[in-house]
Amino acid sequence: MILISLAYITNLPEVSSLNESSNLKILQNYALSRINGDRLSVGLNPVSLSDNKAAQNHAAEILKSEFLSHWSKNGLKPYILYSLHNGTGYMQQNIGQISYVKNDDVIKGITSHSFCTNNSKIYCEPLDPLDAIDKLEYSMIFDDFLCCQDGHKTNILDKLHTNVSIGIAFNEYYFVMVQNFENNYLRAHLLNENDREFLLEAKMLDPKSNLQLSHISIYFDNLPNQGEYEENKNKLNYNMGRLGLIVSKPLEFYEQYVQPESYRIVEAENWDNHKDNINILFKLPNDLEINDRMVTMVIYGENKTKNPSISDTDDVTQREMVPLASYTIPSKAVP
């Protein structure tokens, strides 16, 4: 029995008749067509294929072990791996596999390949990658609630997504697909002036999107290691790290932000947001520990048409926010 797990192009050439690179491109484009077909069916704009390599590298790593996990073997979360592959959008991941065994069997050393080739009494139908893509996409859209509370479906049908990078890897009896959906609204450069001073220079890619810069949230994750992978590999989902700091627009001299208990709000040194051009200079507080953790900065925007009941000094987490871009600061501890 084939197990499906989840943590329209016509006239396709025969996959087996092409080289490996051509095969992958055909499969990625086919998977993209299925994603966009589902989006168009509910009135959403299609997404474009991203060339970020994190999804493909993640899929290739999963194939080696045939163990499905959002975490990489060295303990990296998807958005960190994406950023370290030069991704600058805000990214959310879907993963799925078609296998003849469960993850629990893989922990015991049994993979689909070994199960199907070492037992002469069992016949396993070799997988068709195009059919595998169909099954996984269908499962994520129409059969996702029991396993994942429709998390995969919600991600595919997120109106904010602009791009997706697709990783696909398989052998005769195992298939894995990684979908890294991206929000790309900024053309941005984040310059690290020193360990604690940063300059963000950016431009809105689509001025008609009716978005304006809101704030920058800074999240902390543990440094990656094998222990992080072992602790988290069985989780069906992942979250951003701990919110430690929010960088916001400077207030008038007679105003101040109300400081929450769980994180801090600091004012930027410079906040220039004029006609979709962004120039922000900010410093991390000297007492903020950053050397023993991964630091990810997420740039958020909000609709230019504000709710009059919410003031600029209100807690930014109470407003509807759109993640525009994300950066993980490279660490020497990452292999």
C-alpha cells in the first residue's frame, strides 16, 4: 500500500527520455501548473517559479534518508535554509512524500527502497513522478484537515504569495516534494554596518499593492546542530523563533511605545519611507544577546488604508500585517 504523507500542462515529453536536469524542470513546471490551477479555481493570482535552491537541496537530503521533516539534517528551519541560499522573500513551506513505509519504520532502518527490494514476496509498483505530483497536490488541497488542519491548503491558497520554489527528488519507490512559497514585495539590501547596526535600503516592487512599511520583527532560534534536528524532526509544522525585538518608526518626542512583557520595541535611528522607497537605519541594543543564536529579521507591511480605531502607538501585533521580506544573519556556526 502506498502511503501519502504531508508535513494543466499538455503534451508533456516522456520523463524517462530526457536527462536529469530536463526531467527536474519538467516536473517542477508540472507541479507549478497544479498549484496555479488550484489557485485560479478560487480566483487567486498565479505564482511564478522561483529559482531559489533551498527547496531542491532539502528534497535531495530527504531522499537520502527517506525521512520527511521540515528541519534539515544540521538543524536548520526552512526559512533559515532559504535565506542562507540568498532568499530575501518571506517563505512558508509545504512538504509531502509518497512512500511504502511510514516515518516510524524509517527510524527502525526500513525505507521504501529496502522494503520493496528486500522482500521477494511483495511487489511494489514503481512510482510515476507525474502521478505522484497529482496525488500530493490533491491530498494537500482536498484531504489535508485530518493530518494538518488544512495548513498545506492554506499555504497553497494564500493570496499574498507571489512565487514558489519547488524541490522534487525520488527513486523507484519513494517520492518527495518541497514547496517553498514566497512573498516577494521588496527589492532590498540589508547592510550590516557592524555587529549591531543595520541599514535597510529597499523599494516596493509593486506600488499598486497598497502596502506601506510597518515594522521589522527580529526572531531568535537556537544555533543549528544535530540535536535540534533529532528533537524536532517528527513535528508536522514549524514556527518562527522567539520574538525578541521590534524595530519601529521613531515617535514624536512626547510619545513612547508601551513595552510588552515578552519582547522589546526600539525606535529606528532613521526611518525614511517615501514614495515606496525605504531607507532605515537601526541598531540592536547593546544588552541584546545575539552571538549564541540565529537571528532572523522579518520586514512587515500593512495596508495604507488604516483602521481608524487603531493608533500608531498601539501594539503592532494587534494590526493586520503582511510579511514582505525575511533575512537570516549568517552565523559562523552554520556548516
